Amino acid sequence: MLLTDDQKMLQETAASFLAEEGAISRQLRRWRDTECEDGFGHELWKQFAELGLTGICIPESHGGMGLGATEAALVLEEIGRNLTPSPFLTTAVAAARAIEDTGHADRWYPAILAGEAVLALAVDEGPRHGPERSALEARRQGNGFILNGAKQFVVHGASAGMIITAARTAGSPGEKDGLTLFAVPKDCRGLEVENVVLVDSSKAARLTFEDVQLDADAVIGEVDGGWTRLARALNAGRAGSAAELVGVASGASSMTLDYLRQRRQFGKLIGEFQALQHRAAHLYGEIEIARAAALKAAELLDSGDEKAALYVSVAKAKAADIANLAVREGVQMHGGIGMTDEHDIGLFMKREAVLGELFGDVYYHRNRVAELSGY
Amino acid sequence: MTDPDAFRSEVREWLEANCPPEMRQPIRSEADICWGGRNWTFQSDAQRRWLEVMAERGWTVPDWPKDYGGGGLASAEARVLKDEMQRIGARPPLTSFGISMLGPALLKFGTEEQKKHYLPQIARGEIRWCQGYSEPGAGSDLAGLQTKAEDKGDHWLVNGQKVWTSYADRADWIFCLVRTSTESKQGGISFLLFDMATPGVSTKPILLISGSSPFCETFFDDVKVPKDQIVGEVNKGWDVAKYLLGHEREMIAGMGLGTAGASVTLGTVVKPADPLLRAEIAAFDVDALAFSAMSERFAAMWKAGEAHPASPSMMKYAGTELNKRRNELAMAAGGSDALEWESERSRGGSTARTWLRSKGNSIEGGTSEIQLNIVAKHILRLPGA
């Protein structure tokens, strides 16, 4: 449960890089206010690559760092703290997992390592997460497949060179069997991409597939047996988003604590009031607990422990719950200034809302904890 | 440290050979917990044997030095022992305030003579200790305590009253905060050790809402205490007291994980059928599992010196509030069964009694509000806290 020296070093590198280059004023506000179509900076993505960060989850045999969920979590906490928009979570963590040990890895890993490629994951078809409910149809035709259906909440979908799409090749929605993952290249005929701006100014696409034709080699992994691979990618994404949420909570909380230490009312610093002190102290403890849960989930994923799936859901549910508390307390304790667009605290609230939903919200994961615990 | 795998298999074999099967059953009631002491009546031969063999190896206090009756294990080794005991469901051979509270304080503040004298007795379960901290007028404001110890040349003369003294009526000795100076509030407190059989000491159990009497009022009427039974310097007892409170809070925080040997999650035990209750219990289980990850991380950080000195307050607050919530939900899940106070099927009202007892968790050892004050002041450094 303690970080190794190498991990601490990585954490420090990520912390100083993101506090400097990934700061709100340099990234989030800049891309938001210039109405950038990607919602993130390609230059920054290159810098991620130069530091080796894009290769954290890519095996050494492919030129990556060959590390795991724990190291990804350390970087993601810093991303969360600075609200840095980047394709790191979806591309370098979730998608990198989805294509590992396939020909698609040979095709895409070099471009991820170079900070050139952005990949997306198309799973959800309704407003709530439910990967096994995927209904998008992939019908066999000749040597290939024809895809029909729709996806939504595809993070960076309009910026991605390739979209990993969960489609149904057998069975019915609700069943885990019968799903297949496809590598869908951008600009393919019949694929309509609507680039949607979300509440936090990030971009997630709505996709419509109308007779999209794919070759057999577009299949990632096994036909009909894509569930295990999809679950692995989603769990990596969930553990990662939990870590990012811890960062969001931590960033919002330290901004709020700073405010409590400088804002005066009734002739006192407002941080002197016990009503606020107790809420701040409660929040502090909860963030520590959420961080411990996120690290535990990452550690279990890295060691291939059978309890990993349970802890991934614990981590995602806890981190989303606590990040939500942190941003609500943040805006409330800032008073009127917290309601203004000019102040950054509101940006944390917006980011939390999106990250909380991504890969399953609090309720989805509480339910999963209950199911995995046998009740 | 020795080869971890070799150590693990050695521990596993030894436990297999030495832990009696009866001591691998879940703890069902207070009587299953071995507290030791002069007046202890063992529940079974197995309980006695288990204490003896573990004390022999120093494994009642695995990480204390061997010279003081401990096992001399490095923290990673102690962790292995704990894991292996958990794996077979072994009960702790000995539970005591000597182990969880006084011992760590003596290791830090005691003289060599004191360590050699008191620690092995604790490790072997020979002396049962109680804690004389709170007074009728000094609860959350503990440093306001008034029990007085006068320097009479060759002894201290102690007069006053303590309250909420856990198991004072069953304890052999007491570690006690006394006022040795009125010139400064915190700087006038000393830390004394004395035998509860000393003339002038009397105890009176307090009946709690749970129907049990784990706490007493303790009275001192001209109690003579030998001069060398002070820990740390005169008027410097507050440092010892605070250090010990850190350990007490750490221990109480462990309650967030449920009873030793029982499940951390509640849903697995009560299998809630009602969908709304299931949702609440699932929310609780997320928090309980997250807290168990925190406990693991906290223990590792604390041992490695990476934890903030005030972090036991955060753990105590979170753990006790969680335990109260667990008990509220256990009552809800139990329905009218859980209301039975005296019946066989309710094992003497154990759900209700445990629920009521849990309300004290966020009061004893410093209230939740005091823990939040400490976090606000020492960790968050908020102004005026």
C-alpha cells in the first residue's frame, strides 16, 4: 500500500508537469474559450509522450513503460487536480488495454507512444452505463461485418483516429456473450459523428452506424467473446477515472481551504468558524479514504487479484461520491464568487459530473458491489 | 528481514500445529475475547493454551522487541502473521489496553527499568490495565482534569475521581492522569501507574443503555503511589497522554471494519431483500470496503513514518461513524427480530445491545467533534482552530 521510490518519482514528474503545462488557464479555459473542436491540446499530448506517460500501460516489448494501473492512477490524480483535458484516460489507459495482444496493438501502440493517436471507446447506447445492454448490430457479410445502430458518450469520438466499438454479433441485449469489439476507423462510410460539447467543455460524440462495412480484421480479439476484453478495458478506465476523481476532489478541496484561510466576514477569517472547519475536516478524511480505495483497486488490477473487479467498483463509487461532495462544498463555501464563471471552483463541479458518469456512475457501481458480494 | 515466502510458510505451519481448532471459530460474544489478568477465568483450555503458546513466541505483541516479551518482528513480518491468522480465522490470543495503549506509550516514554518490568507482564497477559483519563468535569476538555497527586517525599498521594474507566472493576493496574501542578493546564499533568488493589481505590460500575457495564466510576481516597511509578517527567504527562490517545484512536478506528473475524461488508451477512434497504446497504458496503483499504494504507504509512501525526483522529472519526451506520442498518435489516432484548433466538438481544453500545464509539477516546477539531487544526491548519 506504500508507493515505491520509482512510483514517487513518477508522481512528482506528473505533478510538476501538469501543474505547469496542464494548468486550468493554459489548457481547460484556453480550449473552451477558443471553441476548439477537440477540447484538448495536441501539443500537450505530445508532451505527455515525450515524458513517456502515454506508454505507461504499453508493454516494454512494444516500446512502452510496461507499468500498470497504479502508475496510471498517479498520473490521473494530477490530471484531475488540474482539470487538464487530455486523451490520457481513454487512449493510453482504457483503449491501450482493449487492444493489447492483438494486431491492432502493433498498428496503434507506436502512434500512442508518439502522442499522435487518439483512440475512443464506444460502449454506451443510452444515457446510463450498461455495457452488456449493447444492441448495436454487427451482421456477418461475406468475409466481414455490417454495423447498424448508435452509440453515445464516446469521449473524444470526433477526434479519434479509431473507435473501439462494442457490437452484438450474437445473443440479445443484456447478455454478456455475443459481444464483439471492432476497430472502426474514422471517416468510414455510413458512420455519422456528432461532436457534442459536454457540461465541462469536453467533447463526446454521438455515433450513428448505417450499414458501416468492416473487414474481418477489424475485429479486436474474439468474435462473440469480446466481453472479457471489454470488461478489462472498462475496469482499467474505471480505476483510472476513480483516481482522476480523487484528483478533482483534492484540487477542489485545496482551493476551498485556501479560500477559508483568506476570506474575511464578521471581522474574522471564515476558516475560524467551526461550522466550516468540521465540514472541511470531514471532507479531508473522505478524500483520503477515496484515494486509498483507488490505489487499492489499481494494486489489485496490477496483481491480477480475483477481488480486483469488486474494488474497482468500490473505488469508482467512492471516488465519485466524494468528489461530488468536494465540489458541492467547494461552490457553497466560496459563496457568491463560486457561482461565477470567472472563478475556477465551478469548473471542478462540471468535471466531476462528467467523470462521475463515465464508465458507470455511483449507483451503477454500488449495485455492482452488491452483486459481486452475492446480494 | 528473512525471506518473506519462507517466513510465511514457517508461520503457516506453526499456526497449523499450535492454534487450537476452538480458537478458529468466529468471536460470538464478549466472553470469547481473552483479556488476561490476575483474575481472568479462561473460558476453555483452548483459550489458555492459545495464549500460552503465542506469548511464548512473543506473538501476543509481534512487533515489540524480544527483550520486552515481544516477537521482534519487522512490520512486513508482523503483517504476514496477521494475514496468516486471518486466513485460518484465528482469534487474537490476547486483547488488552496494555497491548493497544499503555505498551506503545511505555516503549516511547518509559525508562529501561519500567519497560523491563511492565511490558513482559502485558505480553504474557498477567496484568490487566485500565485507563484513568476522563473525570466528571473533564470529558472533551480532558486537560481540565482535577484528580490531584501531591508529592509527599517518598510517595505521591492521589485523591479524586475518574469516570468511564473501562473495566476498572476487573483491572489489576491503572494508568492514570493526575494533576501535579495548577500553574498550567496541560503543563500540570503527570502520568502515574498504580495497583488497583492499593488501599483507597474503589470502583462502581455504570449501567449503560446497552444493558452492560463496561465502564466504572473510580474513586481515589488518599491512595499512596511509589515515586518511581511515574512515566515521563513530572508535569509532562500530557505528551504521554496524547501519544497514547493516538494509539487508542487507532484501535477504536478499527471498529469501522466490524468485529474481528467477521465480514467487513454488511450485505453479505444480512442479504437485504427490500430494494431500498439493499441500496443503502450497498452504499454502506462501498464505504466499508473503502475504509478497509484506508486502514491498510494507514497502517503501512504509520509504520513507515509517512502518516501525519494527527491522522489517527481522522481514522477514529471515520471508523466510528461507519460502525454506528453499520449498526443502524443491521437494526433496520433485522426488523422486529432485532428488537428482542431477552430471548434465545436473539442471543440475548445481541443486535440491539451492539447497536446501543456502538453509540459510545464516537464519544469514547475523544468525540467525533473533537477529532474534527484536531484535523482542522493540525492537518488542515485552519485559522483559530
